[in-house]
Amino acid sequence: MSKIVDADRQNLIRREQTTSSRMSSCGWRVIALLLFYLLYLLLGAAVFSAIEAPIEDDILHKLKSKKDEFLADHPCVTEEKLIELLDITVYSSKRGVYIPAIELDENKQPVEIDHTPNWSFGQSFFFAATVITTIGYGEQSPLSGKGKLFCIVYCVVGIPLTLLILSTIVQRLLEPANKVLMWLNAKLGSLYQPLYIRLLHLILVFLAVFVLFMLLPSCVLNKVEEEWNWFDSFYYCFISLTTVGLGDFIPGDTIGQAYRPLYKVIITVYLMVGLVAMMLLMAIFTSIPELDVTIWFLPSMIHETDPERQRLQTAGSSGPLYTQQENQSAETLRIVRARARRDDEAEWDDSSTKSQYGDD
């Protein structure tokens, strides 16, 4: 009895030592990941500074030259008054409010161009969509305290609701996506490994999303937005669908834009559908266990007991089966285990019978 207890203690000590070593190695990996992330941030800062700083200096030099030229041409305007006007203009523009543009008519008289209110229904609809989708361009913001308070409450309810709706739609779209995967398995399952078929499926979905929600909208925006080139349009699509939302390019803000409210609604629909497509792509990417690099930074116990990882890595689960061979292997394993349990019960019955009637 004491030998059994000692053996159990030794096994427990070994398990604790193994777990401790795994936790230690995992901790070093996390530290290495954080250091790499810090280096990546420093690299980005260095590159952005090297590229953008000279352009900023050049623009600043041009602004100073224009200011001096204006003051020289208009001696009745003092520099203090000009700076005061520029300050309030910049402050208002940061909040999405601009002075209506003026053009000369046939009689050389100044006439204001038709100015669409910045908080029209179409523009407000566009703003509400960018807020609850966390895109948040920042070009337009609430002007009053009541508007800011309502924006907070609106986000508290709207952001989880948006995530729920988008996730539900993505789950629906995974069904036809899995049918495409099964079709690929039927055609290529006997020729290639399951991982290669899953990667091919991921590439096909990526190409579809890239063409339908990046390239084609870029071409359309390039035609509609006169001040944008094609790369600006592509840049806007990428920044928006990745929810970065810098706000340096916003469709429909060109002076004299025709049907601006309707245009804003169409852009809003595009952003919603595009976000669904991006979430679908990410869902397919994360469903491939071989591409899950988080296992390198988690303790083995967490990795082994995570039900979601077990579902993705276990054949015959609710996830898609990638080959028929995996399905057959899983069924064979289940049958063998079932037989093993029946054999154990039979051996137990035989031993108990012998112990009862052995003396006879």
C-alpha cells in the first residue's frame, strides 16, 4: 500500500514539475512576443516619421508663404485677425462644420454653392453607422453635450447589437462556405492533404472578398469622387473595412456633391456588407487549427482543455469534415473504444464469477 502511495506522490511531483516548466517556457514566449510587438511599433514610428515628416515640413512652409503673401496683398488685415480667423476655421472643420463655398456667377457676383447640412438625415445615418461599427472616422462628431451623452448611450447598446447581428449573419454564410469546402474535398480529397484543401478554400474566399469589396468599390469611388485617384479609393476601402477609420478620406464630402444623402446611405450599406465579408474571412481563417499560433503562448493545460480548440481539432464534430478518411478514422476510433469497454466488462464478469465459484 505504501509503495502505491509513494508512486502516486512521485507522479504528482512529476506532473507539477512538467506543468511548471511549461508555464515558464510559455512565459518567456509571451515576453518575446511583447518585445517583438514593441519593436514593430518602433519600426512603424520610424518609417512613418521618415516618410511623412518632410512632407509636413513642405506643407508648413507653403502655408507660411501663403500667409505672408496674403498679408502683403491685404495690408488692412492684421496678422492677429487672420490667425484668429484661421483658428476658428480649423476648429470648426475638425468638428465637421465648414463655411459654404462661394463661386462667381455670370455677372461676376459671388454666389454660395448649394450647401447640404452636415447633420442631414443621410449624413446622420452615415455617422450612426460608423459609430456602432467602431469605424469612427472622426471627421464628424456631436456638437452639444446632449449629443455626446446620447452618443455614449447609443454606443453602449449599438456596438454589442451590431456585433450580434454581424456574427449571426456570418454564421449563416458559413454554411454555403462549408459546402464549397466539401466540394473541394470531394474533388481533391484523394490527391491533397486536408490542410492544403483548407488553405485553397481560404485563398478562394480571400480573393472573392478582395475583388468584390476592395477592387470593384475602388473603381467605382474613383469615378464618383473627382478629387480621388484609384489608390486613394483603394486606401479608403481598406482603412474602412479594417475599422481603422482615419477620416482623411470620406466619400460624399466634395463640394457640390449631387444626391449626397442618398450617396451616404449607399456607402453605409457597403460598409455593413463589407464588414460581414471581412468577419467571414476571419472566421474561416481561425477555423484552421494549423494556423492558430496562439498555442505557442498558452499553457498546455489551457490548450488541451479549451473546448473550442477540441471542437476544431476533433473530426466528426459540428465543424466541417475536410476528408472522408478523417470521418472514417473517427468512427473507427469510437468503435474500438466501445469494444474496449465491453471487453473490460466481460473480463470483470469472468473474474467475479471465478472468485465466487472458484472453490467449487
